[in-house]
Amino acid sequence: MAKLILNSYAAERNGAFVSVALCIGEDKSPLPRREVEIKRAADAEKAFADYCADLAATGKPAVATMRIGKGDRSPPGFKVLNGVRGFHEVNC
């Protein structure tokens, strides 16, 4: 089993671009970090969709990301999922 780490960051849309607030010190993220144990890429996809739904429910513009915990191996198919290669916009 691998540990999936889900994070969110405050964001805002500036025309065609999305500005992401990455803060050191103060935690201004719309949702706290969430860790989930996964076995398959489908488990990660469902956990990410649930996290994005919770993030959308806040009504705040944000971006969400996911990654595998240090020392864990990602399941087959994980690296092509939405949210792995960059920021996924929510409410932007």
C-alpha cells in the first residue's frame, strides 16, 4: 500500500492565467492536507475526486495536487492521472 498525499492551495484567476499562493509559514490552504492509503490508481483517482468535491464545496478558488509519500511506489497508471503532473483548478 502506498500513501497518497492530497494538498490544496489558494488561487485566483488573472485573465487567462491562474495565480497560486504558495505560502511558507502561514497555512492559508482552503482544506487541510489529507493522507489516504491506496492500492490501485483507481483508488487514487477516487480519493482525488472526493478531495476536489470537498474543495469545491468551500466556494473558495483553489488548486489541488496529489503525490505519493516519500519511499512509497506509485501503482501502475498513477502518473497519468489528473492532479499528478500539476495543479487542478477548482472554483477558478
